[in-house]
Amino acid sequence: MGRGRKTDKRPKPSKTKLDSQVVLALKRWEVLESLGRPAIVATAVVLCVYFGIYQPVKLSHGEQTVVRLLYGLTTSFSANVVVAWGGTIASLAFAWTVRRRWLSERKEKDERIKKLEVRLDPGRTSSGLTVSGE
């Protein structure tokens, strides 16, 4: 009995099947990407609340009223307050930067796609549409 190479008896997928698999993989990636953006924003909000509200109140140990706490935060510059507000501002700036960058990239992609559509098929009915579909 010879032990040769094992051949794969499965049929090779057709080009249309491969194309549909690629499209499915791209759609899955789009779903993951669209879920990632809200996750970043939610993380930024949680960090803002934690460092901007919870930590300063926790450090006061219930010894101050809210008005005194806010007054103390604006007049004293202790390290823990600076770290708390710095973390809040940094997380907001990060979320704003990520959003702004994504919007600019999306705008460039939409413009490029529209130019390609018009160039490839000037008679295309969707070529006259705006990005919002109007």
C-alpha cells in the first residue's frame, strides 16, 4: 500500500461563491467597525464620569457639600484634582479627535466613490445622488 499525497476531494469554489464570501467578510468587518465607534464613545463617557465626578466626590469623603466641592475644585490645584480633570479632558479630546478624523476620511471616500461612479458609468442613476441619498 503506497502512501502518497492525500488529495482534497472537495470541489473548488466557483468565482461567484468566492465573491459572495468576500462580500460577506466585508459586511462582517463593517458591522465590527460600526460597533467599535460607539464603544470608544461609551468608554470616553465612562472615563469622564469616573474621573470627573466619581473620583472628586470619593476624595471628599462626604465631608463637603456639592457647592463647596465645586468651589474647592476651582480654587485648589492639588494633584488628584488635576489628574481627574486632566483625564476627563484627555478622554473627551481623544473621542473628539477620533470622530473628526473618521468624518473626514468618510467624506474623502464618499467623494472618491462618487467620482469613480460618474467616470465609470455616466448614465448611472445613482451618480446624481448626494451622500445622504437625495
